[in-house]
Amino acid sequence: MATAAEVAAQFQELYGYAPHGVWSAPGRVNLIGEYTDFNEGFVLPLALPHTAVAAVSPRTDGILRLHSADLDAPLAELRVDELTPLSDGGWAAYPAGVVWALRAAGHRVTGADLHLASTVPTGAGLSSSAALEVVTALALDDLFRFGLTRPELAVLAQRAENAFVGVPCGVMDQTASACCTDGHALHLDCRDLSLRQVPFDLAAHGLRLLVVDTRVKHALGDGAYAERRVGCEEGARTLGVSHLRDIAYDELPAALDKLRDVKVRRYVRHVVSDDHRVEQVIALLDAGDVRALGPVLTEGHASLRDDLRISCPELDLVVDAANTAGALGARMTGGGFGGSAIVLVEADDTDKVTAAVLAAFAAADFTAPRIFPAVASAGARREI
Ligand code: ADP
Ligand code: MG
């Protein structure tokens, strides 16, 4: 794992001078509330200890140089006034997209040199892309003194991913990376972007949250997100609301009766019930009844598997094997079709549940997953 000082030293070696500063931004896992963000509903992510660390200096000549320690790719050299959305710039599109989004919003970025290294696993549903965007946004905001708030930086980073990279994600990932705080989950209302830090100290309750990265990504996922998004929009239109957020949980049965399309009905049931599960989880956390989160997580998984239909055999196996081995609850997290699951366990059962999941994967002939504890960590910050 590269420390901030190491990344600064790498910058110096690459560019021949010391960086102005070093910043970091974490990946995240979402505790509950999936596919709810673009429906203007609720999510409850927490930041991981895994971070993207970037050493950055400003430039005044319009040149943007980008380098990642984690890839074989050569140094990318671009001009800030020639950045073109959707031009398939590979990994560099993420930081370049942030520069583009800042400039498009009227913030004068006049160039930069950037070198980064990240410990966020890529493509594992843990938002390595948001970490990369947010660390870039925070560094540029600091260096050029734009004075943007964390939620504003998150929205610009999301814009970079939507409009420049071309990935139609919601605002959760970037907001989690920008706004989470140590020891808390982040209750985010995706309608007005209001947020609340919810104390999330599992160790104090003798519990642990495990992340199980299945290391698979199924091609099926590519068009599925957009398809569900369109289905949710259709559901909202049929129900006469701007977004599914406007359907209260106790109105759900009546709403479902009005929907003819079975797929749309399933999507609506997932989104409205998952918004409700976010509220349930927050009430349980506020009441200190943390063990009771388990069944809510497992219900959330069933909804993602059966209603939204974005799970896969590997994710289902994590949930089933963990629960059979005595976990309190488990669910897939993130966009689905691979990526990661989370498992809530008694801390003392960590080894038992981990062994059961590994054994189930071996028996099914699946690639061994990577399993690590998720400790609610700090959001983006300046390191040096
Ligand atoms: P996720 O955000 O779930 O990890 P994405 O597909 O959204 O997955 O983003 C992964 C992409 O982000 C990578 O393919 C790469 O282009 C970029 N990326 C993430 N981390 C790094 C890194 N350390 N160096 C270079 N590019 C990175
Ligand atoms: Mg991503």
C-alpha cells in the first residue's frame, strides 16, 4: 500500500519536482439502498479504508499530465481546453473528466500534473472510479481555491463520470467518497443531497462487517443498469410521480396494482421497499439494535435477486453460505452481476463464516473470493 509520502516521492521521480500536495479519497460499500439513488431515494454507504492517493501540482500553461502507478499505461498528456467528452481516453478519462466538469461549471483549471496510486480494488463494486474522481476534484479545488463544498465536488465528479466517461451512475459513490466520516455511515437523501452522519461502530457491539469481493464481473451487467433505470422511470410516469421516491412504503400495494408491466412492477417493488429498508436500518442503528440489521440485509438481497434481478450465482452463494454458517445477514452490494457482497457477523464468528464462504466457492469451482472487514473510515482529505 502506497503511503502519501511514497506517492509524493513517485511524483517527484516522474515529473522531476515535488508535488504541491497529496490528497486521498476512499472507495465505499453501500450498507443498504441499491438503485435508489437515481430514483431520488435514500442510500447508506460507508467509506472503506482503501483509498486513491494523488500527488498533484497546478500548472498555468493549459497542460494536464496524468499518471497512475497501478497501470502499465504511459503518462497521458492532454490540453485542458481540448478535453472532449466520450472520447474513450481509458483510465485518464476519469481525472480528465473532473477537469472538464470543473471548467464546464466555470471553474478555471489551468492545467495540472497528477500522479496517483490506489488501494481500492477496481471493478469490484467498491467505487475505485469515484475515489479517483473525488481525489482529483478535491486536489484541484484546494490548489485553485474554488471553495466548493464536499457535496458540490461530488456532483461535479458524478458529472465527469456521466457526461465525460459515459457511465450513467447516480450520485451515491462520489458523495460517499467525498462526505463520509470515520466511524459513521452516511445517510444520504439523493433528492436534495442532504446528509446525516449515522454512528456505525460495529466493534463496540462485538460485530463485524465483511466485504466479499467475488472477483467476477458478468458481461450481462453492461446494459442492465440502463434498462432498470428506464423501467423505474416508466414506473414513476405510470404512477404519476416524478421519481419512485414519491411512493411511500404503505402505498406500495396500491401502486403495484396500477402497473401492468411485470418487469416494471418488480423494479418498483424493489426500489420502494429498499428505500424503506434504509429507514429501517437507520432506526435500528439509532436504537442501538445493531444485530437486527442482519435480516434486513438478507431481505434486501432477496429483493435484488428476485425483483431487480441483478444478482449472480457467486453473489447468491456468498449470502447463502454465510447465512448458513451463522452470519446475522448478508447481501450483494453495488451494481450487481458480480462485484462484492457484505456480510454482518458476530466478530467471534468471522473465521467460521469466512471459511464457510471459501469452502462453498471451492466446492462450486468458483475463483476464491477476497474477504476483508469493512471499517467505516474517513472521506476524502488532504494528506500532505
Ligand atoms: P469500480 O468503480 O466499481 O471499481 P468502474 O468500472 O466504475 O469500477 O471503474 C474502474 C475503472 O476506474 C478502471 O477500469 C480504471 O479505468 C479506473 N481506475 C480505478 N482505479 C484506478 C487506478 N488506481 N489507476 C488507474 N485507473 C483506475
Ligand atoms: Mg465505478
